[in-house]
Amino acid sequence: MNKNYYAVLMAGGVGSRFWPISTTAYPKQFHDMLGTGDTLIQKTFKRLAKFVPVENILILTNERYNELVLEQLPEVKQEQVVLEPAMRNTAPCILYAALKIQKKNPDAVMIVAPSDHWIEDEEAFAKDVITCFDKCERENVLCTLGIKPTFPNTGFGYIEFEKNNSREPLKNVNQFREKPDYETAKDFIKQGNFLWNAGIFMWSVKTIVDAFKKYQPEQYNLFLSGWTYYNTGQERAFINENYPKAENVSIDYAILEPSSNIFVLPATFDWNDLGTWGSLYDKLDKDDNDNALVNCQVLAEDSQGNMIRSPKGKIIVIDGLKDYIVVDKEEVLLIYPKSKEQDIKKVLAKVKDKFGDQLA
């Protein structure tokens, strides 16, 4: 296993579209959403550990999830858990992690990967990442994995790459596109040089730190001022004092959009971002009535296309229900149309207003 390979596993999100299972206190990455026996973060960690040394995997998360990370990933030491004392989007935490890695190993290449994605062909995933690592070790480039679109999805950002006849697997990125409307998404697919942005990035620590120095000098200087403290007992105090001063900005906006040395590799594996109950439904096995079941036993009459989850072993009886999300949790029962799944965030806000934060 290559000692220069590092991974930064992003595990700080709340996943509010998976309410009521995913809550601020216990977000979706710490749940076994697919009923496989592994939580999403455990599954992602095992996937990365197949080609990255376990000791080189950092977990980036909010400080409130520190104990959950250590409980679910017993292979991880406390110094591998990189804690954010404040929510500041993806750019500051990636720079922070990159500097920690650079101080330890200036020759490192790293992958930044979300903790809550579904990837079935893990061998193909490892092969694609290593292809990008090889380019990052040879050249000062930023790499990302793009997903070949299967339909005009309006819920993802897109990556536009250069059309040319090159047989090189990695393509020059023209630009990153925001989430489109339906007609624009259809046009993207018709053009043939657009990929879904999966938020999976690879680069050498030198290249990404230099990019911050060029495009985000204030962020760079803020975090570089803690260089002597990184990977020491004084790091926590420095971060607690200075991290909240960082600008709240995404890695896409801060670094990727202004950069010209970006390459994308069209992924050779199946992928799902598991962002909603509907996306989970798509990936689960179905019964004879196209109902997707997690943990429960169901007696269904005249009921099709439902996503049903309950505490383990619970019996659920439904009649006349079509294309609904049914989630039974100790203190909450959600029965909601799949067609309105994007509104679950709004429902959660209403629940907070009416009943307080104890259910959220």
C-alpha cells in the first residue's frame, strides 16, 4: 500500500432530507441507511482503506460528532479525527486537512470524499482514484471524478469538459455548472460532454495548498499561521480560536471555479449520492409491489412504489398507498409523498417551529 496516499473523509453534514432518521444529533452518515449491517461512514471507510493506509485516513467532521466517529470507526485514532469548531463550508476544512497532511508528508496525494455516497463496484472506484493519483503525482493538477448522466437530473451540479479526440481517460474541465433547470439538463446530456459533479476530488497536497495561496490568500494565511501547531498538542487551541474567522465558502467556488488546471475522469463505477429518500428507494431491492423495505415486515394491499423503513422487525400494514415515504421512528412517524421529497427540509423547519428542536 502506497504510504503517500491519503484520504479525507467528509462527515460533517446533517442530511436533513433524510429526516426523521437523520437528525442534527445523529446524522445519516452514522446510520445503516441501506440495511447492510454497515453505516454509511463505515462503508465509505472500508472502501477507502482498500488502497489508502488506515492511518492515513482523516475524518473531517463537526466536533459534536467526535464520539460517534470513534465509536463507529474503532480503527481510527483521535488524531485522525479533524474537528471543525464551527460550520464554514468545504473550503476551510479541506485547506486545514491538507496542511496537516503536508506537514506530515509533503509528497502526499489525497482524495476528498463524502462519507454518505453509495458505490457498488469498489474495485472500479479504487482504480479510478489511483488513475487520478498517478496524474496528480506527475503534474500540478486538480482532479475530480464525474458521473455519466443517466437522465436530466436537476439536483446535481454538472462538469463540462473539453470535446476533443484524445484517448486520454482524463479530460480537461471547461467549467463547473450550477444545478440546471430541466430543459438545460436535457441540453447538457444531448451535448455529450457533461458529467454529474459527485464532489470527489484528488490532488497533491502541494498543488491544493498552492491553489489556496493563489486564489484564497486570506484563508491561506489564516491557516498557515498555525503551521507550527499542526499535529501537536497545541493544534486544538489554535483551531478553536482561528477556525471561526475563516470565510464560509465552498471548495467549488473558492478553488475549482477560478482554476484552469482541472481534469475530470468519467467514473467507471455506479454511483448514487443517497441525498433523498427517493434516491435510497432507487438503490434498494423491491418486493413484488415495488415497495422498498428497510428493517420492517410489511403486509401491503393495493400499495405500490413505497419507501418504508421502521425499527428492526416491526410489522407494518398498509392499504391503498402509492409512491409514499413511510418512516417510523420512536418519536416520529413520517408519511409523505415521494414526489414532494425535496420539501422534507421545509417540513423539518415547521416541526422545529411547532414542537421545538428535540425532534430535529
